[in-house]
Amino acid sequence: MPQIDQISTIYASQLLWLLLVFAIIFVVIGNWMMPKIEGTIHARNDKIQGDLDAAEKARDESASTQAAYTAEMDTAHRGAHDAVQAAKDAATRDTEAKLKAAGEAVAERVAHAEVALADARGRALAEIENVAADAVRDIVERLSGAKVEEGEALSAVRASLAA
Amino acid sequence: MSQFSVNPVVGADWTLFGHNIAFTNSAAFMLVILGVLWVFMLGGMKRQLVPGRWQAAVETMTDFVANMIEANIGPKGKKFTPYVFSLFMFILCANLIGLFPLAVIPGLHAFTVTSHITVTGVLAIMSFSIVLIVGFWKHGLHFFSLFVPHGTPFILIPLIFLIELVSFLVRPFSLGLRLFVAMTAGHILLDVFASFVIQGLNSGGAIGPVVSLLSFVMIVGVSALEILVAAIQAYVFALLTSLYLNDAINLH
């Protein structure tokens, strides 16, 4: 086995060249190149994490904006509904008031008219009594020639009309 | 076995303090590993926010090791990530390059750096030394409490201490030997089946080609297995290193 047979002649050469090469690898590759490559990996991981965080923040922001929009829309809807309801109520109340006023006016005029009618009827009745009394006096005078007093004729007419 | 032999490429007579430090095929493959690793990592240095395939591959590797450290040691282990990453990538690259079919180009032959105990042993000792240094630096002599688990009956403390100490001291050997043996065994297995293919064809008997074909199918299977083993062994080495570091940093 040459690895063991040759030890006495090659040990110094092997040791020297190995230490030389390994020292260069350790200094150049291990201590200079590797940390830079690791730094690149860390920078990338940080960037990815930062981007993820930013994306999550943006998502939260959009969610809150959405919520605010929905809330505002709800408020607006409710406001519009209230306004419509208020307008409806006001219109109803207005109509009712107008109807009531109109009803009252009509009732008043009806009452006036009734009063006037009753008046006119009273007057007409009185007129009829007078006319009837006159007619009665006239008839009595023609038939009997007796003069009937105006008051007497009137009371007689009233009594017969009331019967 | 010749695939494991280390031969000087240039400077066969170079010496440093009386030791031979020739630039061998092993050293050449270490440089190849360095180059491949550097090019691979360069693809990850584009540092784009949306990574391309290459950058994603590099980031997968760094993320893999960083997660392993995070899971096994915790936040305190972060400063050891460069070391474990270097270790993991070096071993993984060495294992995979050793499997590369370079021999199809005449004159070249792939060499597996991690199939040498002189390499895996040094890596293991390096990891173990870091564990010792960190342990004694952070906890002083209190580090020895690592060898006495919580709730040990008073009478058993000396025995448990001894057992734990031995198991602790065996760690560098098991760490280095595991990788060395796994790589060597895999390559020998491939070597054996490859020799069966050749011998079957040369035997001249009727059964020869059948053996060759079966051996070739086995080579395909074992090669796939070896790619898996290459990754697993690199992972095991890095994982055990981080577990031992966890002991040193957090005790029990």
C-alpha cells in the first residue's frame, strides 16, 4: 500500500502542500468568498421577508379601506333611507293637515249653509203662515163676511199646521 | 495499487530543513482542487438577487454547511463556518476529482488526495487541535468535565472519565482513518473489477467474456456508489468536526 510504504519519503511534501493549499482555500474561499455568498443569501431572505411584510401590510390596508367603504356606504344608505322616510312622513303629515283644514272648511261651510237653510226654512215657514193666515182671513171674509183678526188667524193656522 | 503512489512531478530534490518537499502528483491534484473550488465559488460571487443555476448551486453548498453548523453548534458556532466549509468543500472536491475518469487521456491518471493517510491524518489532527484549543481557551480546566457526563454515580467517575478520555483521544484517528479507508477501499474495489474485465477478455475461455461483462456492470454500479460515498464521507468529516466543536464550545 503506497500510502503507508511511502510515508517516510513523502510526509514532508504532503504536509507542506496540503497546508499551503488548505490555507489558501481557508483564507480565500472560506473567509472571503463564503461570507459574501452568505451575505447575498441573507440579503435575499431579508428582501423576501420585507416584501412579504409590505404585501401583508398592503392587504391589511386594503381590507380596512374596504371596511371603511362598506361602513360609509351603509351610513349613506341609512341616511338616504331616513331622508326618504322623513320626506314621506312630512308629506303624509302635510296631506293630513291639508285634508283636515279642507274638511274643517267644508264642515264650516256646511254648518253655515245648514244654518242659512234652517233660517230660510224658518222664514219660509213664517211666510207660509202669514200667507196662509191672509188666505184664511180672505176665505173667511168671503165665505162669512166676518173679519178675522190677524193674530187670531195666525194662531189658528199655526195650530192646524202643527197638527 | 500504483494509482495511490506519489511521484515527484518537478523538484524531486527540493528540500526544506532537510525534508524532501518535491512537487508531486498529489500536490498537483491539490492545486487542481484549489482551482476547481475557486472557479466553482466564483460562480457564486455574482451576488444576484435572483440567482442563476450556478449561483444557486454555490449558495446551496454554503447554506448546507451553515445550516449544519447552526443545527449542531448553534449561533456560537458561526465563526467556525468558514473552516468547516473549507474542509467540506476540499474533501468533497478531492473525492470527486479522484473519481474523474482522467485516465482516458493517455499519460494522465486521476489521483485521490483523500486516499492518503498523510492528508486525512493532517486534516483530522487540524480539526482535533482546533477542538482542543477552543475547549481549553473557552473553559480552561473545566473542559475536563466533558469526560464526566451529568448524573454519573460518584463511584463510577474514575472509570467513566477513563472511557470518555480514551474515546475522545481516539477521535482524530477515527476521523482521519474513516476517510482514508473509505476512499482507498472504493478505488481498490473499482481496480479489482477493472482487472476482472481485462483478465476475463484475455482468458480465452467461453466464460471469460461473461465475467468481463458482469464485472463491467459491477463497475458501473460501484462507480455510482462511490460518487455517493464521496459526498457522504465529506459530509461525515464535516459533521463530526462540527459535533466535536460543539463539545468544545458548549461542553455537554
